[in-house]
Amino acid sequence: MKKRILYFVIASLWALPIGAVKKEKAHPIIHAQYRLSATAGWLNHDDKVAGSKEMTGLTFDRPFVVGGTFAVEFMPTDKNLGLRRWNNSSIGLALTVLDLGQQQYLGQIIAPHAYVNVPLVRREHFIFGIRPGLGVGFATKTYANTVPEQYRWEEYKLNGQQIANVSIGSIANAWITAGVYMDFPIKKGWSFTFSATWQHLSNGSIMTPNAGYNMFNGELGLAYMPETNSKGSHYVPPMTLVPEELYDGVRKKWDVEIGIAGGCRSVYYRDRQWFGVGSFSVAAHWQPVSIFRLGGGIDVFYDGAYAAVNDEFAAANPGAPVTYFGKTYLAESNVSNCFRVGISLQPEMVLGNLTFGYHLGIYLYDPVKNLEPYKEAEKGLNRGIFYKYDPMKASTYQDGWFYQKLQLKYLCTKHLYVQLGLKLHIMKAEFIDAGLGIKI
């Protein structure tokens, strides 16, 4: 009897690992939602390409935009505290295709991009939130393939009639989108979805001409959440607010960052050349909660585009940097004219290792402020730190004393981050730069 019991125990122990091998491995469930929507809206007025009634075939002041978007959206889980801290947000990867209506000059836009859905109101049959996004927009019509060959790099109008697209100078551009969305869950994972969105296409003056596109579109479509287990249940994001304890736990309230970045820009399409640009910054940030921090810093900018605009200088100094765009009253090319120094307030939103900031700055050192606009500078100017100027009047061609920078950073390690920035003066892009930084 004892031997039989012993044989039974040995056989049972031997069978355990065999059963474990045969058992299927558990695979992690990826909670994803799929969206498909149709888009309709308009391209905002732009005399250079979208608002000139003199253009052949153009019948609308604001060309009608149609298209669609397909997106895969990854839902928040307990393992992703970055998304949960943003009221259980989700991250989407999307492809937007738009037709701008005027095939001779405008063509189509194809824009792969990423976005974040941040719900502000979440109910059983209604979700309302904001949706910022960033990606790359590819334009099928640019200056180069719309201007007749005999006029290339010379003019975009002939006898007062439009002959080229001078809003977009490059095929690849930055794609920025922001808007609000509403979801109406029905049943079995299906939802109706609607969004109202502002979309912007521009290359940040890397290649001119670059007036850019601004579109205001509405999207209507369907969203579907596949079943997440064999019982046929669907993933449902938490309807309650994020627990307060998720906002706590910021171990280091203060940090210091040192960053350096570089790039290039074009000033005038007839120059047919690029100028080096870059920035260096030192900033301190205070982070009271996990999703937001506030900082201040010192910025040093370099813009090689502040070169001579004098034809005689160009003839006497072959190979020297020169532009034929009469923005500043510069008779020679000096490196000292290319540097500007300012201080900035730096509010930044934090999503895990990713931060997005909108920096607001004032120039303390600006050697070209008395040299723009060209016609006024001829008469002589003597400006202080603050002075009156019209930032929205393109004909004055001046940046002013107030600058901004859209800054995206990703923390790769505890102390090293990569950064991408767009420097602006109100709505006018100066340049895009990319680089590295150290977090102390």
C-alpha cells in the first residue's frame, strides 16, 4: 500500500511540469480603439495662394477641404501612469489625407501624426475632451512644381495673375493639430465620434516660400473597441477622476536643464540658399505636480540669416552670406548681428518622459532691432527693450521684442534628453531646431 502511494506521488509530481508546458502562455492584452472619420472644412484666406480670385480656376475665397482620417488609439492602463495622470488619456497614431480642391496649385496633403486624447468630461454615453497632435505633412503641390519653368526662382505673379503656389515651398512639413472631440458610445464597443479641429502645415522656414496653411475642419465618424477577452467584454476606461495620489510622488521639485540645438533656415526663395540657426538655453523648473512644471531661463539664439542685403557688398565679397530679402538694413555681413539673447517664462506640460512647453520671452540683447524694418531703419532708429511695432503686418518685416518657442522634449535617461523646438514671433515662424540637453 505504501509503495502504491509513493508511485502515485511520484507520477503526480512528474505530470506537473508536463501540464505546465502544454498550458498556453498568457499574452498581455493591448487595449486599442480604431477610428475612421470623414473630414470637411476650409483653407483659411491667404492672398498668396488661397485667396486670390485671379488664379486660374479658383472660385472660392476659402477653398473647400475634404478628406478623412484613420487612427489606432491606445487606451490607458494601470501600467502607464503618464496617461492615467492626464485623467486617463489615450495616445493615437493617425493618418490624415486631405484634398484642398484647387488641383493646379493646392493638391493634396498626406499627414501621419500622433495625438493625445485628454477627456475633460466622461459619462457612460458621452465623452468630451481636447486633442493636440503633431506629425509630418506631405504636400503634393509646392512652389517648385506649380511655377512655370521659365519663371522659377524669379516671380510668382505675371501681369498681376497668380502663376505659382508660394505658401508651401517643401514637400515635407510640420503638421500641427489641435481641437476638441466628442464621443457618443453606443454598444458592443461602437461609438459615434465628432471633432472640430485647427490644422496647420508649415516647414518652419527651413525652405521658402513658407506662408503655410491654416485649416479649420470638422470630422464625423465611427470608433470601435474590439473585444478584449473570450467572454466578449470590451475595455472601458475609468469614468471616475484620477485618484489624487497619482498627482503626488514628485521626488524632485526643482531641476536645471542645459540644452543646445541647431538647424537651418531659408529667408527668401530667390536666394536659393540656407543659413545656419541654433539655440543654447539654461533653465530652472519647479514641478509641483506630476503633469505640470513652471520654469524660467536664459536663451541665446543664433540666426545666420541676418546677412547683408546690399547688392554691392555681394558683388565685392563673392561667397559671403547675403540675402536679397529686404527685411533688415544691413550693408555688410557680421557674425555679431546673428546673435540675440533673452529671458523666458517656460510653462510645460508633462506626460511621462515627454514634456511640451510654450515659452514666452523678451529680448535683452538684439543687435538688429534698430535695423528693421528696412525702410524705417534707413531713417535711423533708437529702440529700448520695449517698443511699439505691428507684429501681424507682414509688410513691416520685423520680429519685435517678444518671442515664443514651442518646445518638445523627451527624457531618454535620467539626465539626458532630446529636444525639438519651433521659434516664433506671434504667428510667424523663424526657425526649427533640434538637439540634446542635460538635466541636473
